[in-house]
Amino acid sequence: MLRNLMRPKHKGNMLVIDLSKYGYPCYTVECTYHFDKKENKYSLSMWLNRNDIGDRMKISSKKISTQYISGTRETIIEDICRVVYYAATVADKDTKKKYFDKYIDRYEYELACFERGNELFEKEALEKTNDGKD
């Protein structure tokens, strides 16, 4: 069973699954789920999280998707693990990219932009401080 392999951590109606053993070091995926009576399926939302970013700022997690999946109360944990396992391990035959790759690439780009912007602000602040000290 994938549930035993992936060992998700339970937090109410949320599972946290470590992605480091699937080639994504420092990343976990948070999977929130609830049963939608109108659809007669579970609604699953996945969020990527960086383990090395300590605060809960918007930049520290990124929503991937919300989708409906079939399952029962007894099988939903295994079903979610199956979705995450597939997204982390199966590459598209044409692009050779796994499902999470696009989101992690985008996430890493946004983090780089954030860091670059922070460097510019720090440089400007330092210049303003040094302007009056001639």
C-alpha cells in the first residue's frame, strides 16, 4: 500500500506528505480533503510547501490544484497517496516532466524573484543611509 510507503502525517482533514524521497528535497505537499455531497466525491486541494522557509507567508506555500477524486471514508487516505505518488513519480512521455515539476519550477522562480527584489531593497536602503555620510 502506498499509504505505508509514503507515511503521510495526519492533521485533521489534511495530510502532509514529504516529497524529498521523490526528487524534491525540502518540499512537502499538503493535501486537504472533504466530501462534497453534491458531487458525491472528495474534493482534494494540494499545496506545495518549502520546509526551509520558517514563516507561513504566502511565498512559503503555493496552491497546485483542486480536483475531485473518488473514494470512500475507508480508502481516501490511500487514494490521496496514489494521486501524490503519481504526480511525484510519473513523467509525461513527451515533455519528460513530472506533474509537480512545473509547479516547483514556478515556485523556485518566484522565490528567486523575491530574493532579488529583497536584495535591491537592501541595496537602496544602504545607499540612502550612506548618502548623508560624506
